[in-house]
Amino acid sequence: MFALLLTLAAVGPATEPGDAPFVVSTTEGKEIVGRLLRLGPDFTATVARKGREVTLPGVLTLRRAGRPVPPFPTGPQLITVNGDRLAGELLGGGPRLRFRPTAASLPEGTAWLLPVTAVLAVWLTDLPADTPPDPSRYGWVEGTRNRDLLRLRNGDVVRGTVLGFGPPAAQPAIQFRPEVGEPFVVGRKELAAVVLNPALARGRKPKGPYARVVLSDGSRLDLDTPALADDTLTGETLFGQRVELRLDAVLALQVLQGKATYLSDLKPSKVEQAGFLQVTWPWAADRTTDGAGLLLDMGGSATFYDKGLGTRPRSVLTYELAGKYQRFEATVGRPAGGGRGTPLIRVLVDGKPRLGGSGADQSSAVRLPATLRIDVSGAKELVLEVDFAPGGGGSEVLWGDARLIE
């Protein structure tokens, strides 16, 4: 999710989890490493650095120094309409589901409450290998509308309507009415996942900036008006639950709908694509071109980016800037565990190369991974180009946290 500066190599491990330093990135382009003391709802952070406190307005991201951001959870979890991914256990419920997240350290017998309309899917088992991040792209869900779905542990899928999640209990049962046949009850031992009717889903996004928090178990949680004091992060989820999280459970925080505009949230003004050997791979937003998450090879380690682009040679994406941005940032790399060849990467601002050369000159190849920070103040157009290596071929290129800063 966030680029790791080379200067962080000098930061040693902390003796206590809560003392582990954070990298604070701001709209002004500052990167400060220190112990996180406070964070205000206006996204002003205070860190302890070299024996003094430093106040930093305009926070874009926070992340633990030297800690890669993990992919989404792969075990039992709940996925909300707004994109929260909460590792934990379903305890049952009615109109409001009772869910106990593993990273929240709740008192015994307590749980978070979520309206059923805020939930897209609940997994009671580990996710099968190669499960897409987006529930709407599950192979057993595609093409199904206006129905709830049950995936049983034996692989069968039943379409119909969930009538209830049973009483709050350690072993909740699902009451279900199939499209054909009589209603029945299915218990946890038989059930792998529930995907709820997307036509009934109701999401909410704040009008102003909010935070996406990454927890130590890979959970993602969006918080409105987050604040940090006394090593406790507080805020309200977009499904209406007031939460408290220990700072030592927090790996990263990303400000959304603030001064950063992510390219994955924009529509390019122009797209050019050409395949290789008659195969074309369209560019993708917030995933790879084959639908996986954005896990970048960082040269000996891997880190995950919630926001970004997946591209393959040859792709040319053009974005209109209208002179409103100051800087373009991204971490560019190959997918972890795959990708060979050296594609040519170019970034042009108003038609002038700011990264890479022209033509098929090998000297224009960018060594991956690369952290980009390019001045676009007053510019009207940004072009991202991924071209074939000399002789053809070249791996997929991921643009982690590709964003424009006002």
C-alpha cells in the first residue's frame, strides 16, 4: 500500500510493539519516521523524533517502518459493501449481525454489530486458493442477481433467500429458502460462505476525508473521524459501529477522499492497448489484469497495495489533470512471485518524458521496483506507458498507490 523509503533501513526494531516507528507521508511531500503519539480527525499527526515532538498536518499515509503491508485475510472473515475485510467469527444475529473481529481485542462475550444490508459476504472457512478479492467476481457468483447464495463445504451452491442467521450463539445456523423446494436450516459444519443479495446492499461514504486502516491480521477497516491518543485508535466505521483499536494492532492508515486522488478512482481520457501473440490484457483498477490483489515484488520482500493499477504491455493510459495537481506518486513493480522480462515504462507530462526514454532504447528501461515522485504542477495531461521489451514480451507492471496530490 505504501512506498518504503531507503532511509528506513537505518531504523532498528522496537522493543515494544507500541513503540515501533511509523513512516508519516504528508501532502507537502514530507516523509518522517518516528513514534506515533497522536492523530487528529483533521489528519494532523504528532510523532516523537530524536527526543522532540513533531507535528505534521496533511497526512496522506501512515505505515509501520520496515513492515510490509499484508494481503487481505484468507481465513474466516466478513466483507462489507464499503470494502471492509474483517478477519474473525460470525456469532449470529438478526437484522444486525454479531461479528467478533480477531484484531479488536474485545471483552469476552461482546461483538461488533453490522446491519445485514451493509454486508456482502461472510466466510466461515478459509478462502479457496485464487479467490478474487471482489465477491462479485467469484466464479460461483457471477451472473446471479437478486438472490442470496450459500456455498456449502462440499462445493455445492444454493440460490435463494436467507431468512435468518439464528440466535446469537457459538454455532449460528442459517435459515434459508431455496429457489426450489422447502426452507431448510444449514449449520456451520456444512457451510463455507454466504453471499448476500447485492440488490439489497446499502453502503455509506463520508462526504469528507476518511481513513482505511490495515490491521496486523490483514483486516481492512474504514473509519470516519479517526483519532489516536494514549496508544488507542478510535473512530466510527461506515456501518455505524464505534470502535477502539490498540495501536500495536495497526500496521497502516491511508487517507481517502482527501488531497490525494487515486488513478484507480479516475477514468482515463484515452486508453491504447495492444496485445502480444493476439492476446490483450485490459488494464485494471485496484487489482492485477487477471483479477488478483496488488502484491508487489519489492526485491526480496513483497508488500500489498489496496489502491493502484494493473497493466501489461502494451498499455497507454492518459489522464486529464486540468492543472489542479502538484505531484504524481506511485510505486511501480512486478507482481510478487511472477513476471519475467523487462518492459519499458514511461511517464509523460504534457507530452514530455519525465521517466524513461523514447523508442526501444534499452537505456530507457526502469529498474523495478521504483518509487516515483514527479512534479505535475500546472500540467494538463499525464500519460503512463508500458511497452514491450525489445524483441517482444515483458511482465505485468503494477502501479501501487498511483495518485495525484493537490
